[in-house]
Amino acid sequence: MNWSQAIRQTHRWLSIVFTVTVIANFVAMALGTPPMWLVYSPLAPLFLLLFSGLYMFVLPYTANGRAARTRKEPA
């Protein structure tokens, strides 16, 4: 498994964790005042999703640049 595949798989699992924490947040709010640790619990996976998502967003642009440089170099 290379880095790109590992980051994609991590991104998928982080999205599941984020969804579960948001659902838990809504359930806790429906039952009353939730504890503060539960209110802020979605932030950790959200920031990790941000970084892995930005990496996957930039990856095609950097891959195209690398491919163009290798084609232009004389053999």
C-alpha cells in the first residue's frame, strides 16, 4: 500500500468517525445539555479530514507537474 492509498483509506475512516461524533452530538443535545468534551469531539477528526482532503485535492496537480517535467527532460 502506498502513501496515496493509505491517506485515502484514513480519510474514509475519519469521515465515519466524524459522522458518528456529530450524530452523538445531536443525540446528546436532544437529551439535554451535553458535556463540553462531547460538543468539541467532532473537531479533531474534522481537522484531520481537512489535511487529508487538501492533500488529495492537490495530488492530481502535483502528479501532472511531475509527469510534465519527466517528459520534457532529454533522455
